[in-house]
Amino acid sequence: MADYYSEKRREYDARVAADPMGLLPRPERSYKYDVIVCGGGTSGVAAAVAAARGGAKVLLIERNGSLGGQMNVSGPPGFSYAYLYNARGERVIDGFIGETHRRLMEMGHARPTDMNPYRSGSDYIFSFVDPEWWGLLMFQIMAEEGVTLLMHSLVVDVIKNGNDVVGVVVENAEGRVYFESKVVIECTGEGDIAVRAGCEYELLSREDSEPQSVCFTMDGVNWDELLAYLKAHPDQLVPRGDPTRTPEERYELIRNVKDIGELGDMLGFFDIMKEAKANKEWHDYAGMGFFLAPRPDVDHFQAHFQHSAQVPEIWSCDPWDLSYAEQECRRQIMIAANAFKKYVPGFKNAYITRVGMELRLREGRRIMGDYVLAKADVANSQRFYDCIGKNTFAAGAVHVANNNTIGASKEGVATVPDRGTYDMPYRMLVPRKIDNLLIAGKHVSAERATYQRFLQETMVTGQAAGAAAALCVKLGVTPRQLEAEEYVKQLQDVLREQGVILEGVH
Ligand SMILES: Cc1cc2nc3c(=O)[nH]c(=O)nc-3n(C[C@H](O)[C@H](O)[C@H](O)COP(=O)(O)OP(=O)(O)OC[C@H]3O[C@@H](n4cnc5c(N)ncnc54)[C@H](O)[C@@H]3O)c2cc1C
């Protein structure tokens, strides 16, 4: 396991111990950095920390005043985190994401990975962290590692010398500001900056794109009442856990659940939905269901609805589409919250505590790189010389805007053989043709079926991009030159040192 007490963190801790109530020191204002990270979501924070730990002078630019993106700003996620273990029970992903889980557990704001019998035998098991404390911790880690933050600032373009990106253009209250950088990492989630840099990308038609959603959270649920209903009607839940179980084996596990927390998420409520639909009190764009959002500090649960408002045929790069979807999602949220209160046992006195501040964008552009991760790579448990992390997540399942919520893409679903893993290659972070730019986050180079959009995937690619950028600066090479085997080995050494799992799992 990596020692996340870096030298810089020790210095930070010592300073805080000497003056516990003192203000943080203000960073020096500069317009020249080794590495600039655009976007402070999960991929961006992982990239900034890894680059700073690699010795680079780092600037992280974020359009909002908060860090975390879809993790906690337009989130929180229903499961933070899943797929850190494969269905064989092997730990397959660690590094920065593991560090955040362990640190939040030490602080009392995360739960240990829940390997309970109902969900066991699948990779869809949860290691819950409190997203609010996660967001606070990110600011602390940035301070520990000396990452300079520039917030309330929109990156609007890149500065180029031929095909080389040499800086970025920012719009903020100061006006138009220019920053120089040796390497730029694009972590906007949507690739807006990569596209301005001239990168190639893929974007599905509106009709084929997954729906986009606004999430909301409810509190005040009587969990005992809900659990009693589910024990009496275990056939009302979409199956979870080992997929080889018979329905009766699964029902028995549900009847034996002691704590609602063991269920993790609940999608189904088929009979209730039928009745609500017949009364025109449930809409056609999502199934009924929610995730448990634990507040570990007080051992309390909230109900978090990720998929109850879903709008089809929305392009994430079309502001008119997005404006329509923001409005339509709010309409669906009113319907969904009212239906839960009226029909679902335990929800009578429930109330909304949070509506996501903006759409969570499920699907958008993917930036084409020197390698395009393929569905066949998942199906073949592919190994790559330039592995930067492992993955166990199946390819090809998609959200659909109907009462099933989840479906298969046109290309079909592929699972990893023998419930093992496949490698994520460094080359999918390096965009074709354009130099000095790295892509991390959900828009890395992948086929639609292998879209790398879950939290653990975005943090793996973020950490690798940050470590790679710092190494490029140190070695005086470009991100594309770093693809050479001799340099990739050095990158892998750095990642191993940072706790990333690159080998030793199935
Ligand atoms: C409805 C929904 C539910 C989901 N639930 C889960 C879940 O339960 N578990 C899970 O693992 N995953 C879940 N996901 C997926 C996951 O949350 C996201 O894919 C992931 O968080 C994306 O991370 P990112 O860093 O790539 O992008 P983002 O989180 O989108 O971060 C991008 C950041 O860049 C900033 N930015 C954008 N443009 C600019 C610019 N021009 N200048 C400056 N800053 C900019 C944004 O403000 C943002 O902070 C869900 C996704 C959706 C849509």
C-alpha cells in the first residue's frame, strides 16, 4: 500500500500543528507553470496531485468555486466508489482513489467496502465515501501538495505553436488571461478544450446518446417500513450480487438483510410503478429506484435519486439542448418525488434536501488518441505494455430513457472473462496529432462501449496523466515520446510508488 504521507503532507501537518488556527499561506501569482490542469473534477484533482507529487509546478483551473465536478457538485454519486474489486473479490484499483477512501475512513467520513452476502460475488459492491467531506478533503490535499488553484475561471482556448499546445486562455473577472505551460491536461469531462486545440473526437448522434440527468436527494425516510416491504416483496427489486444465483436464493438473502445499508441501491418497485403510471403519477423516462447515500459520521442514510429524471436526445455540447434538459429534469423530479412520497412505503414524510446544481452529463465527446480502447479489449482481458491501471467494468451497458433505466447498447455487452480485469493503456490519454496535451477523465480515447466514465476510471486516468506530465517535464520529452517503452517503464515505476495496481491481479 502506498504511503500517502508525502514529504509535502508532513510539512503541511507540521505547519498546522504549530499554528492550528492560522490562515493558509496565499500562493504566489504566476502565469507560467510546468503543468496546467483544466477542470477540477475527479480526473482533474487526481491529475493535479500526481503531477505535484512528481515535482511539477502545477496550476489547476476550474470554472466553479468547488472541486469534484460530478462527484459532489453536480453529484453526489449513488455509489462512490464501486468496481475497486473484481467479482472474484480481488482488489484491482487503488492509488489516489484508494488514498481518498482510506483518509476519509480515518476521519470518520467513509465506510469500509461492504462485502455483504446480498451484493457479494459481483464487482458492483460499494466503498461509500461522504461526497461533502470528499470535496473538503480535496482542498486540503491541494494545499498539502502545493497545487495552485485558479477558480471561477473558464478555460476558453489553448495557445499553440504549430501542433504543440504551449498554454491556455482563460476568461474570468480579470478579463482574458494567458497562461504558459509545458504540458496541459484536459480534464473538462466534455473535451471542450481538446476540441479547440484541434483534437479529433467521436460524438454519437443525439438519438443514440444516453440520456442526461439532474440528481436529487431525499431525507426523512422510514427505513424500517421500507425494509419490511422489501422483505415481503423481494421480487420487486432488480437483481444484484452474484448473477448465477437463482431468484429464490436472492429472495432469501433479501429476507435475511438486517440493515437497509446491505441493499446499497434499490431499483424496481415494479408493481408500485405500474399503479403510479396508471394514475399518470410516474413518467415514461426512468424506472423507479434510488441509491443509499450514507452519512457515515452519524450512521444515517439518505435516499439519492440518480436516474429518476432522464432526458433523451441531448447533446452535451449544445447549450440549447442543455437548457431544455435542465428544465425538463426539474419537471420530472417533481413527479418522481411526489410519487415516492405517495406510493413507496417509508417515504410518506420524506423531503428533498438537495437538487443537483446542474445536469450530470452521462455521455458526450470522446477524444481520439493513439490507442482507442475497444470492446474487444474487455472481452479478451487485454494486456498492454503501457498499462496505467486495471479495470474490471463490463463494456456496452447504457442508460435508456424508459422505465427500464438500463439497457444494452446496439453493440451488445461484453464482460471480462473469468471475472478478471483488462489493462488501461497510457496511449489512450495521448490525443492524435496534437502535442503537449494529455486527456484524462470520461472523454479519454475509447469506443462508445468502453466509455471510461465511472469515478474509479476517471481517477486512474487522472493520476496517470498527472504522473506522465510531471515525468515529461523532468525528462524533457513530449507526452507522445513518453509512449516509448523505456519511458513507459519509468511512468509505471512512479505509478506503483503512488500505490496504483498494475499487476498481480487476475
Ligand atoms: C446521472 C449520473 C450518475 C452517475 N453516478 C455514478 C456513480 O454512482 N458512481 C460512479 O462511479 N460514477 C457515476 N457517474 C459517472 C461519474 O460521476 C462521472 O463520469 C465522473 O465524475 C466524471 O469525472 P470527470 O473528471 O471526467 O468530469 P467532471 O466531473 O465533469 O469534471 C469536469 C470539471 O471540469 C470543469 N470544467 C469544465 N469545463 C471547464 C472549462 N472550460 N474551464 C474550467 N473548468 C471546466 C467542470 O466544472 C468540472 O468541475 C454518474 C454519471 C451520471 C451522469
